[in-house]
Amino acid sequence: MALVEGCKYQFEISVPVDEVARESERVVDSLARKVKLPGFRPGKVPPHIIRTRFASDVQQEVIESLVPRYFMDKVKEEHLQVVGKPTFKDVHFHSGEPLVFKAEFEVTPAFDLGEYLDIEVPYQEPSVSDEDIEKRLGEIQERKAEYVSVDARPLEDGDFALVSLHSIAGVEGKPIEQEELRLQIGGESTMAPFNDGLRGAEPGQEKEIEVDYPAEYGEQSLAGRRVKFRIAVKAVERKELPELNDEFAQDLGDYKDMDEVRDAIRKSIYGEREHAAQHAAKEALIDKLVAGHDFPVPEAYIDQQIETRVESQLRELAMEGIDPRSLKLDWEKVKESQRDRAIHDVRAALLLDKIADREAIATTNDEVDRELQRIARREREPVAALRMRLEKDGTLARIASRIRTDKTLAWLFEKARKVAPESIPAAAPEPEPGEGQ
């Protein structure tokens, strides 16, 4: 066995003459039973005529039979774990001679585990302040707000305008139509053209407003476009926030009073921040683990990882209403741009798998059952039917593998040496309730 490069190796294999002869006879006999030639009854064509008239077919079938069989025998003999499909080349097949061919293939990389315990990672237990709780409580209060119509009068800053909105120019395809949309005049989330166009308008009036959307606008169908809307004002409203009392608490769920609500909010925020902090720490841990282990990875694994990442990105585009085919992307360049990350992710997966083997970390049946029950609830499908479907398409095995990887990473995080980050990044601002386009 000769190393070509990375994880790619090459065999030269010779199939003995007698084995080639036996297989050739089998193929000739098989063809003789199937072919139909003038002057011969079905199945009675003489072997020498088959060898002459169908020489290339016989040769091809012998090659297709013997080459993969002898390759697999050699792989078993050498105790190799082949990944992907082998490539067969330089096939020499001449009457009365051994069948000789070369096989190029990749194998799972063999590597030694370096240090993976006591890895230093930046991590700090999250904290939740009273201000954090009150801010989240205010957001809940905003979501529970009611909008009450006031006597008809010109709209002014602070008012909420209930309007209908229809695009009349600037949008490709189906026009934008919303029969009931609430805009806060002068509000931070309301774009300036809507504020300027509606300020002073009264219920019953219609306005035409032109909006220049920035190129980075979140809605792709509007990004970078100048769109003209016809807007009809239906009502002037004011927002009434509910009072933060025991009745409000009980309306939110199984809470007795506002103290219980605040306690639940504290736990929720803590859980969110703990998850985010641990996720960042685990990512840093994986990066250090990969940096400490330099070994080649099979191209088959890299291609598979790139394909998975690209497919995921395509699904995200489709969910945003974008047809990936319309983008006219050079997918070869896209794949090349993904290559370095794919190599990193493949190394990480191989390392975590090897660590799990060494530390005897395994997925239990109960863990798989819990995940199946969760998916079944989401998909509204019986667990038994879901299990059969996922088992058939290989998803169940992938679920078990993912659970094992997650357990291994959690175990490594427990064994890691946590150090306070030099600077804790500020938490991302909580999204404010949005009004308007």
C-alpha cells in the first residue's frame, strides 16, 4: 500500500489467471442463456461464439465483478476503514494473463490524541440584575398592551395610526398589501418617510408615501428599492399598558403574584445567558482542541461537510422566500470559500468521536427516546411511526451520534479550566416590540 497524499492511498492488485478464467466462464455461460442470435435456440448459443461476438461485454462484466471484490478482500486483509468511493484505474486485462488494476481510496485518519483535559477556556457565570428583570417585564407589558381608539383628530407624535397599506410602485411581483397595520408616529421603529407623511393626517384620509429602503434592509424584496405606498388612515389610537399587579401575574400563567413572575423572569434570563456563555466557551474549547491536533482528513469527509453547510444555507434562503437558482452563484467558488471551515469541523468531529471512545461516553436508549418524543410532539406524529421513518433513512443513527457528541462536549467543558474573559461582551439588546415597515 502506497501513500498518495493526506488520507489517500493506492493499491496495485493482481487477480490470478485461474480466477479470471473461472469468472470469464461464468459470464460467458450467463450471456449464452440470455442472448438471442439467428439460427440458435434460446440458451443454446455456443460459448466460442459468445467469446467472439461479445468479447467486450464479457471483459467489462468480468472487470465489474472481480475488481471491487478483490479490492474489498484486500481492504479486509489490511484492516482498513475506507471512506468514500474508491477509484479504479490502469486496468490491464489480456487473455491468459492476470487481471491487474490500481485502486486509489481514502481511509479514516489515524492520529494520536494529545491533551484534551484541563483546556483553558474563557467563561464567567452570568448574572442577572434587577434592571434586567424590569426591562424584560416591560417588554412583556408592551406585548400585553391594548390599543384604544380616540376621537378623530390629526395624527401627532406619540399617536398610533391604524392604517391599510398597499404598494403601487417599486415592488417586483406581487404587491405588498396589509389591511391593518399599526404605526407609531415619531416612533424609533417607524421609518422617517412614514412619520413625515402621516403626521397631521386624519382618519378617512389617504396618502401616497415614497420610501427608499437601504440595501441592508432585512426584507429582501424591499432592500435597496424605492417603493411607493398608498396608505389609508383608519383610526387614531393610544396604547394602554396593563398594570403590574397580581391580576397581571395570574394572567401570565401559574403565578400567584408579581414576585413569582420576577423570579421566573430571573431564571429565564439566567438560563439564556448561561446557554450563550457556555456555547461560546465550548466553541473556544473546540478551536483549541483542533489547533492542538494537526492531521489530514479525507476529501470525502470535507466534501460531505461542505455539501451539508451549503444545503443548510440554501434552506435558509428558501425560508426567506429567495430562490437560490435566481442568485446565479458560482457554487465551486462557494464550496472553496467553505473549505477551511469544513476541514476544521471535520477534525473537530473526529476528535470528539475519539475522545468519546476513550472515555466510554455513549448515547443511551432513554436519551434517544426523549429526543424522539420531542420531535414527535413537534411534528405531531406517533412516536412509533416516527422511529420507523427515521430508522429507515438513517436519521436515527445521526440523532444518536449528535447526542453522543453533545455529551462529549459537555464533559470536556466540565473538565476544562475556566478563566474570566478579559472583557465580557455586552449582551445583545433585547428586541423592542416593532411597529411599522
